[in-house]
Amino acid sequence: MTDVQATWQRGRVVATEPAADGIRRIEIETDLAVRAEPGSHVDVRIGREIKDVRSYSIADASPDGRRLTLGIHLSPTSRGGSSHMHSLTAGDDVELTTPLQNFPLRVGAQRYVLLAGGVGITAIAATAATLRRVGADYTLVFAAR
């Protein structure tokens, strides 16, 4: 795993909507314009009194680095993160990092195999979209309950 340095910033929720059963699509406009590479995630501070941190994969991002979209599954065993994120509405402020990358995509291989399980598809989908865009040969394997 690569060491990543977190830069914290403010963001504002600009839209939320159901994306699928139990999954909320949350679009956030950020203070800092930082491009999100495929497979990136952000850390988000949640909670009112006790500030806890949760990591969420970026499902989509604007090319200018000012907006990002998260897909959040409402976990029945949530410790507070997913329920907090599902409670957000347009206009709410959030504290989050700029996009972090622990597993960068290296374009140039002859072939790729992308493997995702459950909610892990969020990060892998962005990677697959990039590989599709550059015309790379890849296979996507996804498993879920």
C-alpha cells in the first residue's frame, strides 16, 4: 500500500438521490479542485460530537476536480457512517479529504483482470471506465450476495 497524505477540505452536498435499493448517490462540490484518479477514495468526518472518519470510494468525478460522486450502501450493521451519509441532503456541509489513491492504475499492460466484491465495485467501475476509454483489453469479475 502506498503512503498517502490527507489534505482536509470542506465540501457541500449538491444532490442526493437513490441509486439502487439501499444505495444513495451523493454529489459533493469541494473547496479544492483536485482531480480524482480511477479507484480513488475520500475520507469523510462523520458525527456531531465525536468526529469519526470513514472512507468511501469515488464513483464519479468532474474533470475539473470540483465535484465528486459517492455511492453509499446503507449497511444494516452500520456503526454510524452509512446512516450519517444517507441522512445528508443538498446544502449540507461535509468535511472530507481531497481524493486519495492507494492503488493507482498503471495503463500500458497487455491485459487487465479487475476483481471486485460487493461495494468494492465502486472503485473498480471507475478503473474499468478508464480502461474502456483508452481501448485496453480487460475483464471485470464481480461477485455479490
